[in-house]
Amino acid sequence: MQTMTDIPRATRERIISAASKLFYSEGIRAVSVDAVAEKAGLTKRTLYYHFRSKDDLVAAYLGARDQPNLSLFRRWFEEADGGLPAKVRAIFNRLARNASHPKWKGCGFLRTSAELANLPGHPAIKIGVAHKKKFEAWLRATFEEAGVTTAAPLARQILLLLDGSFAVVQLHRDPTYMETAGEAAFSLVGAAMKAGPKSGQRKR
């Protein structure tokens, strides 16, 4: 049975869902608050009851993508066969498969940061930064658990390969660039695992 507190929450989620579809497919600057309200089947007044401004709505759009995206990367990693290098490469290969879909428009976090490049303090930018840091931190923890002594720089290198491939694939519309980035990630992780402990460190 739906309670009174469930109704505002459901309406808010309905607005975010409508905004997500529009912002991702058309870009945040191209989409008006009126368009989001119409897509959600609500009045603009109702939308502003739940979100004080379009900036708040943009932040909510990215916030709603944060955990689902991170969970998806982890699931792809865990489902992949092979050792650590192959599992990291699998993330790129699965993304390449997604990028072949005609509705794929790249990374919502990177696209939003590009549109808001002149507003570094925007709440959506902060959410994007936090999202990328979480992905990097997860990689670092995964590499450390596997005994990689260069876990921190390696995690950053993989993140750079990932975000770089997002940009290049969006430009060329050619998912094989993402697969190539995955092969580079495979090589980097494999080399780091073979390197062993840093000079002066003892093996545990």
C-alpha cells in the first residue's frame, strides 16, 4: 500500500527518470525545464516543488547514475573469465558493446562536465568528480588486494584509458577504439603484476 511519503518520492523519481532520458540524449543545455516537466507528465510548478532549480535537477540526474554505473562496472569485472588483466579488459569490451548501440551518447559525467566547463563549482561537477574518484578508488583497492605494489598509479592509468576511450569513441563512433584501450589496460595490469614488490620491499 502506498503511503503519503511514497507519493513525493515516486514523483521525484519520475522527474529524475524523465530528465535522465532527455539530458543524456540531447544534452543538458538543450533541454528546458518545461521539456522535462512535459516528459514526466507533470506541471512545471510540480517540478519546482521537488527541485529548486535546473541546476539541482542536473545534479540529481548525475547522482542517480552514480551507484548504478559503478555497480555495473563491478559486475562486468566479476563476471569476466581469466585473471586480473582479463577482468579489467572486460570492462572496456563490455563498454565497446554498449557503444555500438545507436542510442549510446558516451559518458554522461564527462559530457556534463564539458557543458559546465565554465562552472567548476556546479553541484553536478562535484558529483562527476566524486564518481570518477570512486571508480579509481575501487580499482586501486582491487589492485592492492591482488598484491600490485603500484596500485595507485595503475588505477589512475586505467581511469585515463577509460575516459580517453569514451571521448575518442564518441568522436569517431567506432567502438574498436575502446577495445584497443582495453588491450592497453590488459598490458599495463599484466606488467604491474609481473613487476613484483618495489625495490627494498619484502614480499609478504
